[in-house]
Amino acid sequence: MTGRLAGKVALVTGAGRGIGAAIAVAFAREGAAVVIAEKDAATGEAMAARLRADGAQALFVETDVSQVDAAEHAVAATMGGFGALDILVNNAGINVFHEPLDTSDAEWRRCFSVDLDGVWYMCRAALPAMLRQGAGAIVNIASSHSSTIIPGTFPYPVAKHGLLGLTRALGIEYAARGVRVNAIAPGYIDTEIARDYWATFADPAAERARAEALHPPKRIGQPEEVAMTAVFLASDEAPFINAASIAIDGGRSVLYHE
């Protein structure tokens, strides 16, 4: 099979839907064998079956990234199934939005257990195999919340700021041993999570329109637009990009606000 990722093995967390699913499809299209590490068994297995039906090599591993044993099992299953692990995409994440003093300990931990701890658990499990190979690419899905603060979204941006720190620290630590670690910071993307969030408002359509108006292109992003950036960062076309974060937000993060 030919393609920009031909011969590579990729593990994508949270790949049953949304951005993760788009990344899995794009990676398979570019020739990678793809492991779907997903907590939801129904969507995870369906995605793996879809990729196999399209002629790709694909494996589903039920994975709750907030659990150390599950992260280690996902990597072991990848190595057992395909004999290598070249690419890790840490996409699994959850929105936890509160006013700070209304945030319970349980909600704080729920946010961090997936959005930061889970990324670290997956990296820690995957890095030994990549270091043995002398090559690897890790792509962490961060957020526009990684560099900006929107009131009422605590503690999500705290975890996402930490994710950028983790990306940079690991990227610097292992660059000389052939492993690159980068992040993608999406803004509003048309996913189930975004639509579920809009549905919490009295007029979801109006809330979506408000979100679209915030962006210079007057629209929000599509999962496929994030996926193609992930392909680039995971490929051999980006050998000198390391410890970086690429914003995919239509320019909103640099827009002047009065």
C-alpha cells in the first residue's frame, strides 16, 4: 500500500467519533495500520470494521485512557497485532466547564484524569517501543483553551495548558533519540461534543451561529481539517517540527478583540 504513512502503525485514542475518527480514516487512507483505542466499544469496533471494509489494517482495543492498565494494554495490543508502534495520537478528551469555586474535587479529577493524566499514561506506555525503534511521532490534540482563557470553562483550560507543557517537555527530552512530540490546538470544530454543548442552550442553532461569527472565515472547522494536519505531523514530511503546537481555529486566536 502506498501513501504518506505507508508501512507505519498508528494508535489513535478516542477514535470512535469526531476528530479521532477523522484522524483514523485519514491515517488509513494514507497507508497506516490503525489501532482504534476507544472507551465506547460500539463506536470503536464500528470504526475498525469500517476501515477494514475499506481495505485497511485496523484493530479495535477498548481503552479508558484514564486507567494506567488500559493504556498499557492498548500499546501491548498494538505491538502484538502489528509488531510496531510508529505514531501515537492522543485525541481522547472531555469537556469539563464550571465556574472555579463551583468546581468539585470530583469534577477536577474527572477533567484531569482524561485530558492530562490519560495523555501521559499513553505516552509513558508508548515511548519505550518508539525509543527502541529509534523513531516515533506523538501528536497530542490540545485546544485553543491551551493558550487562552474563556470564563466559565474551568478547569478544562488548566488541563490543556498542562498538555502543552507535557508536549514540550517530552519533545525536548527525546528529540535526540528520534521521537518527535507535537500538539494540534483546534478551536471550534463541528463534532458531536460541540453539538452536545450547543444543545445545552435554549436555542442551539443560535449558539452555533454565534460560534461561527466569532471566527474570521465565519464558519467553524471540520474534523477532516484537523486530521490532515495530524497526517502531516505524523509523517516523514515534518522531521524538524518538534515540541510545537499548531492552531487550527481559522485565525480566531490572533483576532483583535476590543
